Amino acid sequence: MLDWTGARRSTRRWKALNHEPGIQGNLDRSPLRLSEYIKRRVTDIPGEGGNRNGHIFNLGHGILPTAPTDNVKYMIDLVHELSARK
């Protein structure tokens, strides 16, 4: 699993496994209220996993009740857009 606390270390482990199993990358849920943060991190997380098939995007520990609904929708739409296979 990749998370906001140790993505680089986890990526090295995944590479050592020849990228065989799927991998889950987490977005820290706390700053979900900032759209600039969302775009930057959502764009970065798949790259930390090598932009490979088998990457599962996850919001770490779920959505806080204080998260703006529009930002949650923005995050989901952005994940879908970036993960669409062309």
C-alpha cells in the first residue's frame, strides 16, 4: 500500500515484486477541503505507483464529515479522468 507517509518506500517494495500484485495508493483525507491539494496529490499518486495497471486509488480512512461535497466530487471525477485507459 502506498500512503502519504511512505509512498517512495512502498513503491520500491512493489518494484521488487515485479509490480505483480495490485497496489493501493492513499490520499490524505484531511486537506480534502483544498482543491489545489486535491489536484496535485491525485495527479501524483498514480505516478508513485508507476502509472501501472493494478493501481487502486484510495482515500485514507474515509471522508471527513467536514469535507465539502463539491471537493469530494472533484476528487472522484479527477481520479476517473486520470485513470481512463485510452
